[in-house]
Amino acid sequence: MKCASIMVMVVALGITALLALKLRSFQARRASVGETPSIRGQTAPDFALESVDGRIVHLSDFHGKAVLIHFWATSWLPCRFEMQWFEQMHNQYGPQGLQVLGIAMDNADKKDIAEFASNLGVDYPILLGKESVGDSYGGVRVLPVTVYVGRDGKIVEKVFGVKGHDEIEDDVRKALTRRR
């Protein structure tokens, strides 16, 4: 019994140490993001990306809608929480004109990305990201990054890292009120 307890403690300490290192790395990268010029108020750049179901999706396909663009990776745990919240927002605000687009920015293959999103119950389009698209949105050196585009096609907000549910909903509402 003592051996099992010691093993559990060692594993717990190891996991805690890894999480602390990951958090420190994330905070250091997030601090450097502050050097990125704001893209708020600019017209959102159009793109053409392949979805996990093989379709080509353009931002311009959603002309007149508010669009939440989520740059994410399968390897980053906080993305899972956000994706579930974004699915909820997509269902709640979709009838009012919100479109959520997930852009996977990691090296996982299309099948793994599709399976990851499906396991989370995500029904909005999942696109295979390209660095050039991330760059056109001011860079996505830290994941997750969420860009809110108003109905007028202008960027309302760009968020690095994870925000709370209520803050996300506030940004969704701002995007929905921006009209052409």
C-alpha cells in the first residue's frame, strides 16, 4: 500500500511540475504577443481553407454574418473547453447570424483533427490551417487565438489565450451588432 501511495505522489508531483513549466512557457509567449499591432477595426482578410470534410471554405462565404474564428490545436487542452463553449454559442446565436469557424493550426492529420472535434460534439466547420492565414490575422504565435468579425466584415476583437464564457459571449454580441 505504501508503495502505491508513493507512486501516486510521484506521478502527481511530476504532472504538477510539467503543468508549471507549460504555464510559465505560455505566460512568456503571451507576454511577447503584446508587441503585435492591433488589427481591431481592420477588414478581416479573406481566406480559402479546406475543411475536414474536404470542402473549400472562404471567409467571404459568410458575408453579412458575424464570424468567430478560432485558431486552435488538438494538443492544447484549453482549446477543448473553448470549443465546447463556441459550439454552445454557435447553437444559441447561429439563428441571429453568428458563424463559428475552427482553424486547426497543428500538425495533426485531417482524420485526427476531425475525430478530435467530433469527440467534443463540435458541429461548426473545422478548417485545416495555414501559417499564411494566421499571419494575415496579425500572427498566431500563441494558441488559442480567437478573432471576432462583425457583420460589417471588420475585426471587432482579437483575443490571445482563453477567456471566460461570459467574456466570449460579450464579444459575440459585439460582433453581432456590427452591421454593414
